[in-house]
Amino acid sequence: MAMNAKKIVVYVLVAFALYVIITDPDGATDYVRIGFEGISDAAKAIGDFMTWVASRGE
């Protein structure tokens, strides 16, 4: 039952993403850019934390 719910949620999210891309391509590019900036910022923060841990908190 839970597996079917996961599939349904994935299909709904994919359908929504396609709807946004088709109806507002310019907005979709902004969303993708914002998403990649968020991923980049998160990776940088993790890198900074690992550097801090490697330097023993100094």
C-alpha cells in the first residue's frame, strides 16, 4: 500500500513539474536556477563544516 502511495506522489510531482514547464517556461528556468543555487549553497556549507571539523574546530 505504501509503495503505491509513493508512486502516486511521484507521478503527481512529475505531472506538476511538466505543467509548470509547459505553461511558464521562463518561470521554470528561474525555479531550476534557484534549486541549483540552493544545492550549491548546501554543498558549500557542508564543505565549510567538514573543513572546520578537519581543523579540529579552529
